[in-house]
Amino acid sequence: MRVIVIGGGAAGFFAAIACASVSPETEVVLLEAGRQPLTKVRISGGGRCNVTHHCFDPALLVQAYPRGEKALRGAFTRFQPQNTVNWFEQRGVSLKTEADGRIFPVTDNSETIINCLLQEAQRCGVHWKTGARVEGVSYDNHQFFVKLKSGECLNSDRVLLATGSQRRPYQWLTQFGHNIIPLVPSLFTFNIQDERIENLAGITVNQAEVQLETQGKHKYRQTGDVLITHWGLSGPAILKLSAFAARILHDHGYQMGLFINWLPSHNMETVKEQLLAQKNQTPRRQIMNHSPVSIPKRLWQNLATVAGVSAAQRWAELSKKQMKILAKELVQGKFQIEGKSTFKDEFVTCGGVDLKEINFQTMESKLVPGLYFAGEILDIDGITGGFNFQNAWTTGWLAGQAMGR
Ligand SMILES: Cc1cc2nc3c(=O)[nH]c(=O)nc-3n(C[C@H](O)[C@H](O)[C@H](O)COP(=O)(O)OP(=O)(O)OC[C@H]3O[C@@H](n4cnc5c(N)ncnc54)[C@H](O)[C@@H]3O)c2cc1C
């Protein structure tokens, strides 16, 4: 039997290795268009490769996937981050978990992961070719015909598509009758020009709540650290929001209102009480230098300035109107998103092959027997933190096992 894997990224290699391991008599051929395999692994996680995430409970793990949550639930009971960790460690790669749960090779070098995958592919007898761009796939009488740009045509009994978010392969799939959910970017930062965050680049506000202004019932809301940048806002809360709201943000041309509560344990009433208490307790102190709330001092000063507080103004002089504006800025500040920027450490595409048309026991197409999928080509994407590679490992492993059987 011959299996052709199209795409030499994380999902393609993992699937090819799984297939060749479970079925040594199967000829596994992997075709990669680029001159190098595993290029995204190389640049991933700022060159360190965030392999997976320290979350070993499938029910919790799926919550990190804005798309794919339901379909991955069962898949993760079969291959999940604990299996990923074991897989790499059994092959000599030591991994470490950082405080936020992200797992990296101890070398802090993505080459460690690449070398492991290439060595394992070689050991299992996977034949991989680089510079082998596939131009089309057709199917006739239980055989697949894979046409390369070079003019060569290879036949096989099974084909795995692991081409990531490249557009061309989706055209072949529509010819097979597959539905493709439109592709839009996920995991990005927000462009915001606003005096309240001006000159604060580099400051992180711990555990703020961010919420998109929407008319609909769905509330796009996230809590986490927010990083102020030269061009707007980033950090875990913003990246999560960009992932869960990827489609609505796209549909609005990345122009939407954003509410920020810099103090999520407070609301308008409680924060006003706190400001009033400060006014009563320290009337002679300067407002700018004596904040009663735990946000970075320079942010406090910017918010107070917007509320009309002057540099030398004392707490006793804080007017009712100023107090109201300040309270609102602290817990309900409204900002305007005016575009997006790439988060360089990780980005993915939302959309892809419709999950309804795939058997998640095997990753086989329900429409074309013998056609399999793994990785980002699917309508699955995760938040930042190693979840996107975990999708590649899990779906690649399931597909590889099934193809080899
Ligand atoms: C800068 C960056 C950093 C990232 N960092 C992380 C991280 O640290 N942790 C994490 O979990 N996720 C990270 N991600 C996301 C992660 O890289 C992807 O989710 C993952 O690589 C998807 O794997 P894949 O194998 O499905 O697709 P890809 O890695 O995109 O691989 C697809 C392969 O198919 C090949 N191909 C496409 N079309 C053809 C064709 N016609 N013929 C032959 N070959 C073809 C492509 O050349 C490519 O090599 C990062 C993404 C980026 C862009």
C-alpha cells in the first residue's frame, strides 16, 4: 500500500511518522513544496517552538479552541498534550513548562523539535521530498493521482492533506464536494490611537477585562494581562479576544468599539466608593501621585488627565463630575479599534475544511474514502500557547494511525 502525505509541516510529519510506525510495510511518501520542511516549526514561538500546553484534561483543553472545540473533545481522549510530551521525551527531547503553562524544549530552540521529527521520519522509513509542489489531486476507482508541478504524477491508495492554510488545495477539495469555511486571520493585536494609552508602550496591566462592543447577544469578553504597545494593545487578553472574535472583527473591517475594565473586581458603584473614600481619607494629597487603585501609575495619571484632573489638584478638590468620569474610565473605558497588527510569535487562520464532513475517529473524509486531513487545513484554530501545534499533533497522529491500519 502507498500513502501520500501532502505538506511537510508539523501535521504532515507527525501523520507520516504515525502511519509508517503502525504499518512498516506501507510506503509513506511526504511531499513538501518548500525547499525546507517544517518551516513554521522553525519560526514558531519566537524560534523556541511552543510545542504544546500543560493542560491534560480534554474538557478544559477544548476551551482553548474557538473553532474545533466540539470535534476535538473525543480526539483529545486519544492523543492529548500528555501524549505529546511523552512522545517527544521518549525520543530524547527534554521539555519544560513555563509559569503560564506553555511547554518548550529545554534548549529553547525549535531546531530540537525539527531534528527529532526528521530523525524519527527517517528511522520509520518515511520518504520525504522537498521542492515537490502538488498542483492537483484526482480520484478514480479507489486510486488517487497526485500531480506535481514538475509534471510527475504519483498514484496512491490514500492521501493525507496537511497543507496548512494555503489556498490552492481548498480548490481541489471543493471539486471533491467539500465545503470550505471562509478563511480569516486569527491571533492578532489591535491598533488603537488614544491619548489614554499614549506614551505607555511596554506597560502591562494585570488581569484586565476587555469586551467588544456588539449589538448581538453574544458577548465577546476576555480577562487577562493587557500589554500597551506603540500601536495599541496586545497581551494574552487581547490575543484571546482576537481569536474568539476573529470572524466578527473581520466582518467589521477591524473597526469596532472596545470596552476595558482595568479593575475587573470593581463596577461603577464600588469604584466610585473607593474614590470617595480616598477623597475623605487623604484630602490634602495630590490626585496624580496617590492612586487608590492598583493599576500602573502612568496609566492612572493618563486616565485622571482625561477626567480633567490637573497636575497639582488635590483629592479634596475632585469634583463630582471628575469623579464620575474617572470611575467610568477605570471600569468602562471605551476605545476604538482601528485595524490589526500581526502578533509575531504566533498567528493562525480561522476557517478551513468543514468539520462536519470529517470522521474524527480517523480524520477521513466522509465524502471521499481514502482522503484524510490533519492540522491547520481544518476549520480548527486555538488561542496562543501551544494549542495550535497540539491540534497538528493530535489530528496528524489520528490520521496516521488510521491510514496505516
Ligand atoms: C510565526 C508563527 C509562530 C507560531 N508559533 C506557534 C507556537 O509556538 N505554538 C503553536 O502551537 N503554534 C504556533 N504557530 C501556529 C502553528 O505554526 C501552526 O498551527 C502549525 O504549523 C500548523 O501545522 P500544519 O502542518 O497544519 O501546517 P503548516 O505548518 O502550514 O504546514 C503546511 C505545509 O504544507 C506545504 N504545502 C502547502 N501547499 C502545498 C502543496 N500544494 N504541495 C506541497 N506542499 C504544500 C507548505 O509549504 C507547508 O510546509 C505559529 C504560527 C506562526 C505563523
